[in-house]
Amino acid sequence: MKLPQKFPQFEDEKALIVVAGQMEADFYLLFNGEINKISSFKVEKPRYSDREGFVARRAGGITIGGGPSYNVSKEKIKIEFSKEFKKAIKPLLSDKKISRIYLFAESYVVNEIKDLLSSFSGQLKLIGRGNYLKTKPLDLLEKIFSK
């Protein structure tokens, strides 16, 4: 998609916009007057089959109650997200020679993503906290350059 003239055209450099939530992320490349979605991923919630996660309460050798415990492990989702994020961003940063990274992420995952981008912290230019996953790319540019 073409960048409107009111925004920098990124003719001499490339920039990356990272939009992330707890379970998904989108990556946009800014270069030569265009913004394009170049990658994305979504981590699926684990689903339990039949008796996985089954919890039973016992007292005195007698089962007094039980049922499925379908609690999704937040730690498991976090580990899977980190793995997918590293896999998605590695080729983008190594092949594209990115000079700036703009990060938009939900406040409870910002620090985790900053840690994943720690080797590129000098390129990290802006952090927008909030849920921006459904935000249009041009609206993200408005937030970046309105300051």
C-alpha cells in the first residue's frame, strides 16, 4: 500500500512496525513509499482431549468430586509465543537491514517483547501500549508521526 505524502517515505531506510498481543503478532515493512504486511503469526490456545486436565478431589480414600480442569497454562502460551516471535522476526531483521523498529503491544507483554528484541534495542524507536492488532497500518503511522 502506498504511503500518503504526509508521512516520511522511507526511501533511504527500512523500518519495521511490530504489532503484538498475547497470542499473535503482525509485522509491517516501511520502504520506498510503501507499507506492506510481510509476516504474522497466531499461537493457538491448547485444547485438551477427553481426560487431560482432569482434577479429582479425594478425602479419606474416597473421591468426593471431580471434573475437567481446562485452565490454559499462561506459561505454555508465553513460551509458545516467544518461540514463534523469534522464528518470525529473525529473517526480517537479518535480511531486511531494518534501521528502525516501532513496537505496538499490549501493556502486559511489552517487557517480554522488549526482551526478545534486546539485541535490537538501539533500533527500537517507539512503544505504543494497548491492543493495536485490529488497527489499520495507516492509523499506526498516524500514532508514530503525530508526536
